[in-house]
Amino acid sequence: MRISNRHTFCTFCIYQAIEASPLCPIDRASISVEDIQPAAKIISNMVNELSVYCPRHEQGCAHICQRQYIESHLKYHCQYTMAPCKLDECKELLLKKDLGTHDHYSLCPSEIIECQYCKTSRSRSDHNSHITQCPQFNISCPQEEFGCSWNDQRQLLPKHTLICPYEAIKNYLQKQQKTETLVQKELQQLHKENATLKREQEESKKHVNTIVNQLDLMFPGHFLLDADIPAEARNESMLSENQRLNSELETLSANIASLELKQNMALMTETFRLQEELQSLRAICHGLRMQMHYVMMDRRNNTSSASSNNTTTVSATSQNRNNENASAANKARNYLESSRQDTKL
């Protein structure tokens, strides 16, 4: 098949593609089912010349021919297509290869046959249902499973039921049968559980032996399995050794936890101390900055006053500057002391 944009596709594939997305698989143009047209004749001829298997290949037909001849092969020659029986009264569908061996009269459901027990006649399709009701057909007693050996014509069953010793106790027997069935199911379940436990026990033994061998490599002479020692004694010894190892492991775990706690406390204490020292250094740096600020301000004031006063005034100013410097130094020292005390607190 082809679409309006002259792209050619397999019929099944292009319909499936349009159901998923209405776009051309090649140029992604928008298309619909109405755009699909028969392929060009030359394309059809090229496809028809391809060699293909018979569609009944999976059923057993090995025929291979050009695609254009497949329809004729299926219609006239393929032995794996279905065809009706040639007899009008049968018309049963069979494979063509089986028509020659088809025995219509031994299989036809419409053929009239005679019952071998009561000598009555009916169609083959009704014969099976008749056998379930035929009065002269031999049947066993309904209580055969409980031990009754009676076997005779169906029409004689009511008389037998009146004298059958198992008929009077059939309710009890059925109840016992149900109980037995439940017991058997429980027994089967117990067998399965027992098998599972045995398998787990074997796996546990293998695991224990592996652990003992590993422990013997770590502690030579302490975990050897002596064949002369009873199994119970070995088990008790292994249990006691296991308990001892567990207690040692618990002790080691407690010691490790204690050491970890101590280490954390020491680390926390050292961290606090370093933080205090860092704060003290910050306070000192701040005090030094303040002192430098005071010194710079004092020098600036002295410079401006020296240019306007005489030599006498310079000496007085110098004395004042020294006093101010001393006062600024005292202020800085007092500030540093107060900062240190706050840091220690």
C-alpha cells in the first residue's frame, strides 16, 4: 500500500503505525486511513515475484513458490487446508491429506447403531448418553469403594440396594472416608515439613562444620571434632564456647563504645578550649585596632595644631599629646582586659 506522499509500506504495518501515531514513518507528515491507496502496479508485480512459504508452513506444508501463486496453491494443491467430508450426510471438516483415510461410517455422528446390551437402535451421537441410562448395562454397586463386589445389570440395582450390607452404613463409611482423607493430607503435610526440617538440619550441620573449621584455623587445638566424643558432649562444648565468645564480643563492644565516648568528650573539650583562645585573639586584635585608631587620630590632631601655634605652644601641645596618648593607651588596656574577662566567662 502507498499513501498520498508516494511512500510505500506493507499494508499490515502502515495500518498498525497509523493506530499508534497518525504520522508518516518516513517524513513524519500527518496522514490518515483515507490517505492509504493501493500500491503502484510495478510494486505489486515485484512483491508478487518474491518466493514465500505456504501460510500452512507451521502445520507441516513445506511448499515454496512465488507470492502470486500462493492463492492457487491453497485452493487446489495444499494438503494442510481444511476440507469437508465428501459424503453429504457427514460434511466433517478434515485436512485434505486425511480425507483418503477418513472412515465416515465409523465416525459419523448421524449413523444409526444398535446398543449391544438392550438391542435398541439410535444415532451415534445419542449412543453415549444412552449407555449411562441403559437398563441392561452392567454396573457396579455404588458402595464398591467400601468393599461391595456386586456387578450386574442397572435394572437390578434397586433390589441389590435393599440387601447390600454396605448401604446401611454408607453414611458412617463416607464420614470415615472424609476423616481418612484429612488425615492423609495432614500426614503428607507432616512429611513435607519433616523433609524440610531434615534439609535445614543438614544445612545447619554443614554451616556449623564450616564455622568450626574456621575457628580451628584461628585457635588451633580448641575446636577439633573428636570422633570418640559423643555428639551431645560436642554440642554442649560448642554451645559453651559459643556463649563464651558471645560474652567476649559483648565486652569488646562495650569497651569500644566507652573508648569512643571518652574520645568524643576529649575532642569536645579541646574544641571548646580552641574556641576560647580564638575569641581571646579576636579581642586582642580588636583592641590593637582601637589603639591604632586613637594613635592615628591623635597624630592627625597634633599635626594640624603644630602648623598654627608657636614653639612654646608646641611644647604644651606635646605635653597634652603625651597625656592623651597615655589616656588612649589606658582606655585600650582597660578594653582588652574587659574583653578577656568576657571571653573567659
